[in-house]
Amino acid sequence: MIDQLNAILKDAEGTIAQASDLKILEELRVKYLGKSGAVTEMMKGLGQVPADQKPQIGKVSNEVKNKITALLDQKVQEMEAKAEQVAPAGWDPTLPGRRLTAGGIHPLTAVQKDIADIFRGLGFDIAEGPDLETDYYNFLALNFPPDHPARDAQDTFYVKDRVLRTHTSPIQVRQMENKKPPFKFIAPGRVYRNESIDATHHHIFHQVEGFLVDEGVQFSHLKGILNVFFQKFFGNEIKTRFRPSFFPFTEPSAEVDISCIFCAGKGCRICKQSGWVEMMGCGMIDPAVLKNCKIDDERYTGFAFGMGVERIALFKYGIDDIRLFYQNDIRFLEQFQ
Amino acid sequence: MLISFNWLKKYVAVTAPAEEVVNHIIHAGVEVANVRHPGQNITNVVVAELLSVEKHPKADRLSLTKVSTGSETFQVVCGAKNIAVGQRIPLAKVGAVLPGDFKIKEAKIRDVESFGMLCSAKELGLAEDAEGILILPSDAPLGQDFLSYMGLPDTLFELEITPNRADLLSHVGVAREVGALFNLPVKTPVAIKLAESKAATASKVKVSIEAKDLCQLYTCRVIEGIKVGPSPLWLVQSLEKIGQRSINNVVDVTNFVLHELGQPLHAFDLEQIHGSQIIVRKAKKGEKIPLLDKTERELKEEMLVIADADRPVALAGIMGGANSQVTEKTQTILLEAALFQPGTVRKTARQLGIATDSSYRFERGVDPLGVQAALDRAAALIVEVAGGLMTQNIISVETTTFKSAQVQFRTARTNAILGTNLSEEIQLQILKNLGCKVEKAGAAYQVECPSYRLDLSREIDLIEEIARLTGYDNIPVVAPRISAALSDIRSGIPGEKEIRSTLHQAGYFEAVNSTFLPPNFADKLKLAADHLYRRSQEVDNPIADDQKVLRPTLLPSLLANTQLNLSHQRESVALYEINKVFTLGTDGQVAERFHATAVLAGQAPHAGWTNPARKADFYDIKGLAEDLLAACRVENISWEFNQAASPYVPTQSFIVKNAAGRVILTGGALNPKVLKEYDVNAPCFALEVELAVLAATPKKRQSYMALPKFPEAWRDIALVVPEGVTAAQIVAAVEEQGKPLLKQVELFDLYKGPNLPAGMRSLAYRLSFRADDKTLTDKEVSDKITQIVEHLKTRYAIALR
Ligand SMILES: [Zn+2]
């Protein structure tokens, strides 16, 4: 009987080694170890074996069963491991995956949202105003007297008794008049200038206005907040520089330059070799504007800033012609997803 | 405005190099657009005279010249055509160096020897562009070094002066600024006391001001016996360097003093002044004036003129009249220096479309206390360069006496506004450097501002000056403490977020277009006469005729964008814009609203290798509308079909209204005639959302519903539907009959074809049933299906397939 068992084992070693797929292995498992398999049959016959041989034969038959089981398991593992490494015929994982070809936001909107998000994180609210403004909100309340040359910089479109706003600053007045500080707003919007179009000018463009009015607001705070803004927008290595300038509705007024992101301030074509790029205008809100809004200009002070969305987008993406923004060529738009 | 550094140094002894001066003034808030260095890197160029000009023996286009420097004669080959014997020209001798390190050597040009080069202004670096050789005045001294003759080398600053700094519109003004920045004294030019004749000026001319509110001060002098002619070299040089053309000695002096002191002046030929009378008055109706620019202008009644007894002889502060101009024959001049009200000068100049150096300065404001000094300075210079004698005394008519601005100033306020810690001493020193007079007045200071700084009249103005001159770099950088008061301001356009994300998922790109449309847009869209979009408003002063109308719809711009993209062989164009539209209300007011408009043309988006391309159709744009409405969770809306007018095809259109009957959106296939107008050669679909109506439409509350406890059973039914029965009717009937077990009806197939009787189509639905309290049996579901099918059969003659 022991010989028979060893013969079964030998046979199993041979057939398992030669088995070529998992299905054959499963058949072999049934053949040797199944309900009526060869080893099972032998073990069923154990009852007729003389008592003194029982332990010996029982032990051998168990060993044979375990060995065959181990051989089968090992062979299955080998085959499965092999199967994982072999691709079916015609399989090509380099074919593109199934994608949803999503559309996307316009770069000008994206920049506008990025700006607004930073200031909302700093505690500013969003305000809006009409595109068709009165002369009062667009000019007079902002300290532009009638027939003053300061209006020259803002060539104006007229629509009956209204103007198309030349800047987003009227929103300052609309938000502040007859209300009590503190105020802290970001006001994005489209603005209009009656000038001819070239690579850097368009008769419509977009601005984001920001202003903060409270007790004890100082020019140093304006520098602080714009510094934070530019570092969040362009990166921590960005430096800012403030130069005196003139706007009728702020005093002191400043132009803000930032270090060029393309040459790290060393000078290149984009910054005209200066290392700096003009980014926005700002200043302390002129007391005359606060007075026009019936705000106590001795108790409250504030700052305001206004940036051109196009200018920032041109710079951020290295675009050299503002007209691309308004052509809406999808080959352009899909670059900003 | 051009400022010559050499000229500037006459008034302030600045020793710093030009670069440092530029750097300082930039940081003080003056934009420097350009810095040029005429005459730099030039050696060995002298004044020479052309002795002969002949054709080059071997080259038609070249000349062979002989030139003399007075002591030497050279043979020079020259290519220019503007030369003639007797002219004086700049000669670059052998060994000379021109800008760009261009060295002049002996040369053989087409076998002829040439010793030097005759120079153009461009070759000398004096002009960007120049044709021909620079011809010098005939009195240019032979042999003199060309640079010293021209007052070169020099540095020219091109400054851009902000409208508040009228005081910087002259060399003395810039000198004051440089003096304040470098802490240097400024010498203003003083008129040398010149002899006056016995004759009283008042006996020569009578001056009166009628328009008292438009002219604060009118001063003048009379100079007799002058000789009008060319200006001396120093005067020509000074003006030409800063881009001013020399005209004659009298006009050049007035121009020189304008650029020196900032006070515009005008010289009249007194013999042409009728009645020996100067009247400053408003123009009379229909009055005309011939101007120095050789045009004749008709004047409006509010325009300020200088008139004689009969007629206007100058447009006050803007331009002189041709009827009284100084000519070679002029012997007696009336020299005017006045103060005109800035607003009137600006208004008239703009109305007539004239801008002069004079009007530019009057508009911004000239120094009220500098008028007489400028008059005397100019009179003295005229006598110096044109001879003659001044009559006795100045005439000065004043309507308003100028008072210097007095400002209460607190040094603590400076630090409170700027966030600085500047000492009292530093602050006061800056004000004094600027020409302010400072006196202690209690706890504060009383500051008298200089008359030439009309922009200084309030404490904040002085604080700005202190900030400017200490440098903005010296103001600290501090993070503000932002008070956390809550506001009730809502952010952004309602629904914008949901609409954008739906559109982006659907493959649409955002477009941004101009607000202006051509007036024919309504005809191109084939709009009915009473269409809302025909109630549009035009801009009074459009940039061009085709950009006149404030757009009442975003569609035309998006169609133009579509055309552009299709023209690039793009097969699928899906664009949207969210922006303001403008319509004229019945009240005559222009209303601003937000639209979200989407356009789809060509193929449907999302085609790929597992999702074959197909043409976009009505159901793409309808599906987009459904997705948008679902994303916005609007409630109680109704759909209308076959109702929308052009630009849509009515039978392929939809209008979605809210319970109040207001239109949330309109969409469908665009009229092919409209597409033809926009050269869109592909089927095109659009939808327009009224964002305000969308915002006002009630939204479904988002609330949790318990998950079902019992399983769902579903059955598929394929129906053969006769013509005229709509999907909406079928679904309504199925839903009605399926109550309460039917939970969902979903179309999964549509078939039309040869296997069906003519006019019939087959719709296949999956119906899902569920009870909330038990698992449905097969029979319960089958009974429901039978009921539904029976109903469809009797009600609509629909059969099972
Ligand atoms: Zn750079």
C-alpha cells in the first residue's frame, strides 16, 4: 500500500509539473484529492489495513496528500504570477484613456477669481456696481472736478446722461456713502476707455478695486496688504516697490511695481531690462472722497487700490498681445484649463 | 516734455550724474519715459563749408565734394542729395568717432579717395530719422568743434508729468524739484533791469477785462523799434534740443520763457491791434478767428478771446490770431502774460480740437505770482536779441488777487497717516525745501504754500510731499488688523457658480467679448420688429460705427467667435459667456442684466475613440438646459416648445418659465439665415439664461430622504407610437397610471425604420417599481404594467412592440 501511495505521488509530481494551465491543475486536484480521487480512495481503504500497520500507512498517506496539495498550490501560484505578467493578444495600454473633455474658464475670469479669492481670505467682501455710471460717481465724487485735466487720462464713452465707467472706483463711493465704517471690499468689473486698440490697450478691460476704511488705517498697512497679495498671487519670492504717483481720489498715491517673475529682477525683455513691472495704482483714500461719502475723515482713514486684470494676466502667462483675450480662439482658451 | 540737463543746471548746481538725478526724480513720482544723450561718443566733428559739389566719376548716385574748415580743404565722397555749394555742414574728419563707435578712416569709394564724412542728424545721434546731411546756419563758424557749437553733449529727460504737478512743466520747475531732492539752492533767472523809454505803455494800448471770472490777471508790455529776424545760436540750440522749431527771435523768446519758467506768453504786432485796445472777453455769436495754424475757427459764445476794438486777435491762452501775428515787418510788439481760468482754456481747446504748449500749461495752472516776472524776463530777452526799447511801466489788470494757501499742519498726523515715525525736524525741513513758509501755531504749524504749487492746499497734500521726499521705501510694511464686522453683501452673480461648473463639464469654454455691437446686429439676427433686443441703446461717441450699440444679447459676439473657430477647421465649437447685457426700458432708462449664453456648433463635444463623433443636435442644447436647471435646483418650472422666435427655429426651440410666468431661459437651433449672416457653416444651437429670473425662481431645498428598505423591480416596455403622440404625453400617462408603485420612467431607446408601419416610431422605456412597506411580487408588477399598457392603448392607440 505504501508502494501504491508512493506511485501515486510520483505520478502526481509528473502530471503537475507538466500541467499547462489552471484548468488542468483543477482537474488534477480532483483526480488525486477529490471525493473519489486516488489518494482519497487509498485513505478510505485504511479501515481494512491491519491495526499494527495503520499508524505507518496513515502517516504516509497523509504525507502524500500534503505533498500533492503543496505541489498543486505551488504550481497554481506560479501560474497566477506568470499570468499577471503576460498581456492578452492585442492589448495596448498606451491607447488614450476615456476622458471627459471638459471646457474651462477664460484666463481673465480666472485671474479675477484668483485675486478675489486671496482678498476674501484676508477678510474682504465682494461689491459690484453698474457699468453705466453717472458723472457724479465716476468723477465728481472721486475728486475729479469738471473740466479738469485729470479726466484726460480717462477718455470717456458717453451714453445720454451717463458714462460707461472708466474705472471700478465709483463702487467705493456707492459702498461707502451714507454708511458707517469699517469697510473692506473687493470690487471687480469691466471698465471702458475710448482709446484705440493696440497690443497693450483695449477699449474694454477689467479691473479689481479694493478698499479698506477704518480707524487707524495707515499707508504702512497698504504696503503690508499688497505685499501679502503679490506674494500669494505670484509666489513668496516676489518683492514690491512703491513709487509716488497721482490719482485724484487717493493721497498719497502710489504706483506699485513688482519684481519681474521671468528674470527674478535681473532684467529681461518683459520688464524692459528694469527688473520691475508696474502692476497697480493705490493710495490712501483722499479725505475729499470720504467727505463726499459723509464719513468723518479725521476719525477714519482708508486705503484703496486698483489693478488691471488684463495687465496681470498678460504678465502672469507671458502673453504679448491683449487682443488675444477677446478673440476667443479655443486653441488659446484651452491653454488655461 | 523734454528737459535738457545742461539747461537745467543753469538754475540748480547739481553735480550728480544724470542717471542719479533720473533715479531720484522717478522715486519722487515723476515718470521718466526716456533718457537720451545727444552728442555723446562723438569726437572730431567740425563745422565746414561746401566749396564744390560734383558728380562722382564712377557712381551716379554719389557726389564728389570739396569742403573747407577754414584752414584746411578735404575731398569727401557723399551719397546725400540735399547738398549744394556754400552750405555749412558737420564734417567728421579722418579719425573722428560717431555714435555706435563708428570710426572715420581714409577710404577709397569706387576708386576715388575720400577724407572724412558729411553727417546727417541721424549719424550724429541727434535724431531717430533724418534725410540728407544736416545743414547748419550760414553763420556757423568754420572750423568750430561741432559739439561745442551745438551745446553738446547734453542729456535729455523725457518726463511724463501727472496733472497735479503743473509746476514741473518748465526747466525752473524741475530745477526746484531737483533742488528739494538734493538739498540744493535754486537760482531763478532775473530780468536784467533794462531801460524804458519816456513814453508810457498806457498811452500805447488800453487793456480791459470783461470776462472777469475767466481771467484773473492780464499783464503786458510794449516794445518799440525791434527788428524781427533769426534767433541767435544759443536760443536756436536751446529750443531745438527740446524739440521746438525756431521761428523768429521774438516768437522764440516767448517759447524759451515758456519752457524756462512755465508761463505761456504771446507777442502781438501792436500795429495790427485795431483801436490800440485789448479786451479780454467772451466770443460773440458767429464770430470767427484766423489762427496761427492757418485755420479759421468759428467760436462759441462761452469761449474766451483776446480782442481788439473790432475782432478777436487771439484765443485766450491757446493760440494767437493770424491777424495780429509778429512778422518780419513788425516793429512794435505787445507782449502778453496773463492768467486764464484753467477750465475755460481746457473746454475751448477740447471743443476746437487744439492743444498747444500754452493751453496745456493753462489747463493745469500756472504760477499766479510768476506772471510779471516772466513778462519782464521775456521783454528783456527780446530787447537783447531783437533790439528795441520798452515803453514805461507794465500794464497789469487784476480781477482776483491771489492769496497763498495757508494750511494747518500737524506733524503727528503725518505719522498717523503714513505709519512712520518721522521727526518734527525732518518734516519741517522738507516743507521748507519745497518753498513753504512754516510757523508754529499752537500745537500745530501754519504753513504757507508757494504760489507755484497750486496742488498744495490741505494738510494731506503736505503729508504726501513728506512721504514723497522721504521716499516710499522708508514707510514700513505692516499687516493691517482687519475688523471682522459681518456684511450683508452677497458675492458674485447668483447661479454663476453652478452654471459655470455645468458648462465646463459639458465641454464649453468661456469667451469674453466686447460690450459693443454694430447697429445691424438686430437685422442679422432676423429679429421681429417688437423683439426685446431691438430696444437697445447706442453710445454717443462710439470708437467706430460698427461698435456703437451696447449689446442687449451675447449671441452675436459668440456667433462671431464660433465662425472664427470653425474657420480654423475646428470640428466642435462649444462656447459660453456670462456678462452684462443692456436694454432700453420703457422708462427710457438703460437696464443692465446678466446673461449666460451658450453656443454649440458642428460636432457634439466629448467625441473620442470609444465615443464616435456625431453632429450636435437639438437634444444636446436641450440637455444642457436640463443640466443647468437641475444644477440650480429650480422648482415649478414649465417648458414651452415651438414658441421661440428668430434667431431660433421655432419648431426646434424651447422656453423655460418659472411659476410666475417669467422666462428663465430660451434656446434651440439657430435660424440658418442668421447663421449665414455670421458665416457659420455648421448647424448651430444656443441657449440664453436670464440670470436675474433664475435667481428669483424658487429653489428646491436640499434635504435628505430615507433610503428605500425594500428592493426595486423593473420592467422594460417597447411601445409603437402613432404620429402626433409626444414623449411628454406618454410619460405623463405612464406616471399617472403607475401611481403609487412606479418610481421612475426612463427612455432608453428610440427607433424609427422599415420594421414599423409608416409614421410610427418605437419608444422603449424602463419602468422602476417599488413599495415602501414590502417587497413587490411579480404579479403586482405585472398587473401595473398591464394597467399602463391598456391605458396607453385606449388613450393613444399605442401598442406594445
Ligand atoms: Zn524681467
